[in-house]
Amino acid sequence: MDLSKFDYELPEASIAQEPLADRAASRMLVLYRQEQRFEDRMFREFPGFLNSGDCLVLNDSKVFPSRLFGHRAGVHSLPVGKNNPKLHENLSGHVEVFLLRPVEGDELTWSALVRPGRKIRTGERIIFDEGLEAEILSRGEFGERTLRFHTNEPIYDVLQRVGHVPLPPYIKRPDRPEDRGRYQTVFARQTGSVAAPTAGLHFTPEILEQCGNSGAEIAHVTLHVGLGTFQPVRGETLHSEHFEITGQNLSRIETAKRLVCVGTTSVRAVESHALGRSEETDLFIRPGFEFRKTGAMLTNFHLPQSSLLMLVCALAGTDFVLAAYRHAVDAGYRFYSYGDCMLIV
């Protein structure tokens, strides 16, 4: 696969570093696939694109504070400091841990990325705030480590106190308390993601009510965003992610005249289910993929050469999508997680 086909130029100034004060105030570039044209709109107009018989599909996965800062046991005993995670990054013992997912349902044993990875060996202990400890159990591919926490408390309770919001690396600032609410959709319910399903960040309760008033049904799926969001494309598959579609949500999806999926994660969930997959999916959607369920999609703008951009190109056509991206750059759209959005119909 030639990754250069999914490349585009983006000035660094176009990458949104802060969310808008009003979630629903984003711009929305609408792509009309049949007519091969696009137009500039506002996200507030989104409910007007829904019709009776549609089903709006939302990913209700909830981001947890999955980034931890600590130090290697025995190297130094100074606390890293919750409000200043970079305080000791120049010291040899500083360690950053990015939690990915629990291992085999055990909330204390996790797959994680650890930096500096080469220095952290199996058997080493890492000390975090409040005396939380973790031991490195094993090494995996792509820099992953398996670690086990030592605590008598529910680990998610501890992480809420000592963890940090996992802002993407292209947001060049430390996380702040307000990110805990803003880097989260208003409909998030199921804890498990290490990155927000960002197309959903634009919705407010008022916009959701308007979507319902349009006559469209609303269904929730859960897909916990994992390592694949951050890693470059390697080979023909992605890292596996947990997903589920249950009960009435599945019924609404199956009977809809058109599915309007919010985000690439919702697309991957409904298309994985349509292919007979359950609970786990490594589905890699790229040009040539036959969509079985998705009729329209709301999505943010994505990194060049990423699997997410390839999914968008699979739905709308690579040349058309890249032309729209070039327009968005020229028109001053805000890119990536805290940026503007695109509606493909």
C-alpha cells in the first residue's frame, strides 16, 4: 500500500490547540458524494441533514486519565507532581506511562506504552503520585509493556486522582483540569478509551435533542479507542479494539433506512458487526472496502497517512477527500481532535 497517496500538507498553525468555548460552534465541511462537490456550513446545521428513517450512531466510550508520570523505584524519591508532570522529565528516573487496555479482564494488569522504553526492564517498579506502584511484567512488540499495579483500591478510582487526560501529541501543551470535561463527549458512558471519539465532541444536549426531533432514531455503540489511533500504519491489520452493540441499539441499527455514523469508531463498530465480528475488531477500512451499513458519516479531520484518513477515503473517494482537505486548509478550518468537522453524505 502506497501511503503517499494519503498525504497532504498542513501548516502547524491549522492544528487546534484549544477547544472552542461552545462545542457546537465548529465549522462543518459537507461533502456530497453523488454530486462530487463540497460546501462550507456550520455544525449547528447538522440536525437539518437528518431525516425520518435515519439512525444516528454514537460511540458512548468514555476516556479515562490514562497518562501517568512517575519515576523508577530507587532512582530518586521526589514526587513528580500532578499539576506539573514535566517537573522532573530531565532526571534520569523520570518515566511516562500511557495505559492502553486491561489484560484479560484484570483491572490491575495492563498493556501500556512506557517512555523511556529502552531503559525500563522487566521486573522494575515505577512509583507514581500517592505511592501508587506498578511492576513491569513483560515486553511486547511496538514498544508495549505489560505492567501490574499494586493497590487495594479500584484502579479507575486511583487513576481519576493521579492520572492525566491523554491529549494527543499534536496538542503541544500539558493537560489542564478543564480538559477532563472538554475532551469527552456529552454522551460518554462506558469507560475504556485512551482517546476521545472526537467527532462526538461537537454535540451538546440541545443538538442531540434537535437530532431526535428530526425524526431520526439514536443508537449507541461502544468501541474503546486504543493503540491503533496513535500508531503509524503497519501491514494489513490494526490493533484489536473492544466493541459491543447491544439490545435496542442493535435493533435500531438493523431497521434504519440510513445509518449516519458519528466518527470512524462508530463506522468500524457497525461494519465489524455486519461482518460477523463480536467483542474484538482489528478491521482496517481502506479504499476498496465494501460498506454494508454506513450511509453517511460525521468525522473530524485526520492525520496524513493515517488509518482514519484511509477510512474516510474509502467512503468518499481518495481524490475527492484530499481535494476537500486542501480546501479546508485554504479556508482556515481547525484540524484534529479539538478542531472542526466534516459531514459526508
